[in-house]
Amino acid sequence: MSERLERLMKLPVDKVVLTASAAFAVAFVLWGVIDNKGLAKVTDTALGWVIQSFGWLFILASTGFVVLAAVLAFSRYGRIRLGQDDERPEFRTISWVTMMFSAGMGIGLMFYGVAEPLSHLAAPPMGMAEANTQEAAQLGMQYTFFHWAFHPWAMYAVVGLALAYFSFRHGKANLISSLFAPLIGKRAEGHAGRAIDTFAILATLFGSATSLGLGALQINSGLNELYDVPMSKSMAVAIIAALTVAFIISAVSGVHRGVQYLSNTNMVLAVALLFFLFVAGPTVFILSMFTESTGSYLWQIAPMSFRSGAFGGQDWLGGWTIFYWAWWMSWTPFVGAFIARISRGRTIREFVFGVILAPSLVTFVWFSILGGVSINLQLGGTDLAGALAQGQETALFAVLREFPWFAVTAFVVVVLVAFFFISGADAASLVMATLSCRGCQEPRVLVTVFWGVMTGAVAAILLVAGGKDDSAGLAALQTLCILAAFPFMFVMIGAAVGLVKELRNEPDPAPFPGRRKTAVEAVVDARVEAKVEAAVDAAVEARVLAADGGDPFTPPNGIPAVTPQP
């Protein structure tokens, strides 16, 4: 351990990026400790201004990333490899998809798996249906899919693709600022680039803190259900502190492989929980819900993608859709860097299809089971709305109580969320440390620990700033997530423009190895080959004739003579 620490201590640190981002983070924490009410007031005012003035831009930008990803996949650029032309993928497709999904969601799926469909059932999106009806249930599942499927994964895909392309194909540093080289040139390595990396760190910090805050609330709820542990802000803060210490131990001791093993175990436990609910719950209803909700989502994705609340519903959009888009944007430096790191050797088309379609399919299944079970219970007369009114973190446990083995399933949920917390803090703090250490893949351990502690501290401050009401604590988490993602949204747009500009300089890539040529390609290639062979033969015979004293400008085989010009 001492040798490892000594080696990591020698790695470079970008003092400007680290100092600027750390100063902002520490100042925010101190502000929350000294005057949490003032912090809440300022952030609420800023949130109102951002949503009212730029809510439309969040909507438009998120949809633009979906369109850009589709265009890159279906265009000629889709054949470009993320690496050298002869490289092949490092991981098998199954492993690649599994790692992507575990990095991209985590705590959010556990928190909102039941809470979001039930919330939309009780209060339909923008009043577009009557509450607690079948129409509200269908609309609620449609919007749940909308918030968790193509749009978030398209954001991850664009940023991850840009990082992988510039890193593996052009040898750039694994930094968000590297994506701006086509736009600002050498300035991407100067003060402008450092400002971009600082924005990326702060977006990751507050986005991760939001996830950790949600996780702490849900763990507190589970402990209350199992062991009558009181639900309070102080208990949630204590949970954050305990799990942050667990993360620090893993970071300092170097047991990252153990954390990765626990993450894989989490996926197994999550699948087991889903299977249990699928079998013990209304199986046929779940299958029907999956089919109908997927179809309605695909049919309505265009109007949902451009709905900005111009004629009402902006408050609802701010609390749900815009919050989600901001949350996913704040996660893109973390998830994008991770996806890029495991995608070397894949083509752009493989990358886009894999990153967007496969996790979206898993998302459809996840919410169809958890949402389908909860909606079926609510419409059947079980009062889940009462539990939801106590806090969204209680909704999943209220559903599990309606099935056998509640103590087992509730304990599994608490374990899942706890280890999602530890592994999420571990990975996010590693990305922030990497950005602070000039893109180094193994940044200084103390820098990693610092960002882990800051993430836990910010999550705790936000919960406290919300006051005694749990819903206010959740609102505080959502507020700062949107505010942090707002400047980074412009960074994402710039990165997308830089990627497209650089791709336009790529020569037309060769067809996939093993792909059969079309008839037109075969005819064209044959004619070109024949002309090249004829020209080579003529040149060889001309040289032979010249060596023998003949006329080198009168080639045989019927090829027209070439008369030299004076």
C-alpha cells in the first residue's frame, strides 16, 4: 500500500483546475453550513430564472443530441473506428452493455422505479389526463420511458463518442477540453480549456451529489421499514457520512476491484428482484404494459421531445423533464468518460446503437415491471398514494410490503442502494480527479478522496438546506443539479460541434471487413483494376523498348501512342 501511495503522489496535478473547482466546492459547502436558508433562497431564485429563460434550450439541446447520434450512426461516419482502422473491440458485446448500464443509472432506477409511474398516475403530466385512470397510467409510463430511454443515453453517447474518438483516434488527453481543439486550437490546452474542465468537474460534483442524496433518503426509508430507525435529515446525513467513509477506505486501500465485484453483484441482485416481482406480480399485465407503453412512447416521442410548456405546464416540466435533462447532462463527463474507456475498437455505428438501444431496452423492462406492479396495485384499490405522499423514497418499500418475504426484499433494496452509493462515489470522484490531474488514468489518491468527500458534503448540505420537509430536501437536490448543468450544457453543445467538424476531415472509411461488395462496387473496382493493369503493362513495355533502342512512346497492345510535348 505504501508503494502505491508513493507512486500516486508523484502523478501530475493541474493546479489551476484543481484550485478553481475545489475553491468553488468548499465555498459552497461553507455557505451551506453558515447560512443554509440564504443558500436555498438564492438557488430557488436562480432556478426560476434558468427554467423560465432557458427551459426551451434544455428541451431543444437534449433532442438535438438524439438527432445527432442517429445521423452519425446512419451516415458514412458510422464506419469509422474508435481507434486505428485495424483495431477490434476490447470487450465482448454482452460485457460491454452490462458495464455501460451499471454506470449510467444505478441509484436513480431504484429511487424512481416505482415513484415516477405512481407520481404521474396521481398527477398526470401537465394535466393531460384525469388522475388515477387508465389514461393517466398510460401517459405516466409513456413519460417515464421518455425520461429514462433514448434521450439520456443519447447525451452519454455524444460525449462518450467524442472522448473516445479524440482519445483513441487522435491521441488527445482524456479531458473534456480536448474536444474543443477543432474549435479553439491551442487554447484548448490553455486557460479556456482549464475553464471547460472546471465546469465538467462541478457538473459531475453536483450531479453525483444529487444521486447520493436520493440514495441516502431511500436507505433511511428502508431502515425505518426494517428496524424502525427514525426518518430524519440528521439520519440521512449520518448515512451519507458512513458511506463516504466506506468509499474513502476503498479508495485509500486500493480495493477498487472489490468495489467492482460488488457492483456486478448488485446487477445480479437487481435482476433477481425484478424476476421475483415479475413472477409474483401480475405477469400478464406487466407484459401488456411493456408492449403498450413501448409502442406509445415510440409513437409520441417527437411531440414529447419538443414540448416546452409555452402554453402551460412549465412548472411540471421544471420538476420532471428539465430536471432529468439537467441530471443526465451533469452525469455525462462521468458516464461518457467511462463508456469511452471501454469502447476502444468499436465503430461509431456500433457505439451509438449499443449505447442507446441496449440500455433503453433494459430500461423499458425495468419500469414495466416496477411501474406495472405499482400501477396495478393502485388501480386495484391498494393505497400506494398515501405512502408516496410521505416521500418518494418510501414508494418502493410500500410496494414490496404487498408481497411475500418483505424483510428479505427490503433488505436487498437497502444493500443495492448502499453499494450503488459507494461504487458511484468511487467512479465519479475518480473522473473528477482525472480531470484535475491532466487526464491521468491513475490520479493522485488524495485528490480522489478529496472529491469523494466533497460529493458527500454537498449532498448533505443540500438535504439540510431543504429544511425539515423531505420533499424540500429533494427539491434542493434537483435545484442545484439544474443550476450546475446549465453552463455545462453549452460545453456539451460545443463538444458536439467540435466532433462533427473533426469528423468531416476523415477520409471515406473502407467497408466493414467481410462485407460483400454491391454489384456496382464490383463493376467499378474491376474497371479500375483493368485500367491500372493496362497502364502498368504499358509502362513496363515502354521501358523495355527504351532499353532496346526502340520507340518508348509507341506502346503495343492497342494503347494509343503518347507524343511527348516539347
